[in-house]
Amino acid sequence: MSALPYVTAAGNIKKALDGISKAATPTKVSQDFVKTVLKVLGGSGDQMTSFLKKIGLASNDGTPTPLYNQFRNPATSGQAIATAIKIAYAPLYKRNEYMHELDDKELRGLIVEETGQAHDSNAVACIFSCIKQLKQFADFKEEKSIVEATKFTEEFDGYKPVESVVKSGLGLNLGYTINLNLPATTDVAVFNAIFKSLKENLLSESDV
């Protein structure tokens, strides 16, 4: 069971993202920036500062990530938030890889399964509302996110095992495990290149 990220006032997500798209990129996504520039005040501002880190727009020390910059680019804004959702709610994608296409009832049910919380709990309601708010900014049409990485790990550095890959051909089933040493970076392009290479070079049906 996972503790999925949320803020208690989900409407502030729109305020924060609208503010980010208009404001100059800060040196740090700090509480001062969130409260003064993004206008998310008080305790809600504290929550939002942490939330922006958990969805991948800021690093642990508050430095804006490449995803932050991609969100500010109108050409890649929707794709960036789609990736942010897949990072923040990776445990839900492990349960259903099309989580973002579920209807409201199905999404709530998936959150209940993952968190172990009661269906009518405040936590479930807040997580549900946050996902709905983020989806308003997201574009899932482009499959150029790092969902392949976040399916198997919530961190992007160090040694992580990737699940077994199974290919079949001519009635022969082969299974093997690949171990990756992922680089210590949050640059989406790096992970895109890694998993594109894996896809192109793994055993295919024509090889057996």
C-alpha cells in the first residue's frame, strides 16, 4: 500500500500551475516563491511546495527540474503534466496502465485498493481531486514519458532491476531479466533514450 501525494485544497493546483506558466523560472521552488509569486498562501502554500516536488516539477532541494521547464513550454506543457502524473502516481499505474482513462468510480476504487483507506475517507477524496485537477493540464496522446522507468521504481538513480521481459515466437517462450544502472538525473530525454534503445534491441520474434 502506498501513500499517494495530495494537497487538501486541490483547487490550488490550477492556481499554482497557471502561475508557473506565467512567472519566470525561479532559482528555487521555495515556500516564498509558492506563496508570493504563485499566490498559494498559508498552510496550503507549504503543502503545494512539497507537492510540486512529489510530482517531479522540483527536485528535493527545490531546484526546478527539466519537467518544470517543459511544462512552461506551450508545445510540451500537456506532455509534461502527463509525465508528472505518471511519476507521482506510479503505484496506480502498476495496477492499471491506463489509469488516466478510468472513469470517476473506477479511479476512486483504484485509489482505495492502493492506499487501503476507506472509500469515503478524506485522503481518498483529496487524491482523487488532485489527479482530476492535474488531468486538466495533461496530454496523454504523446507516449514520450518516462512511465517505463516509473513502473518499476520511484527513484531515478542507483541500481534497479527491471521486470522480466518475455517474448514468444514459433511456440518458444523465452524469459530474461535486465538489470539497469540508471543515471542520477531527472532529464526526461535521458530515460526516453534508454528505454527506446531497450525496445529496439531486445529479443524480437524474428530472432528466434
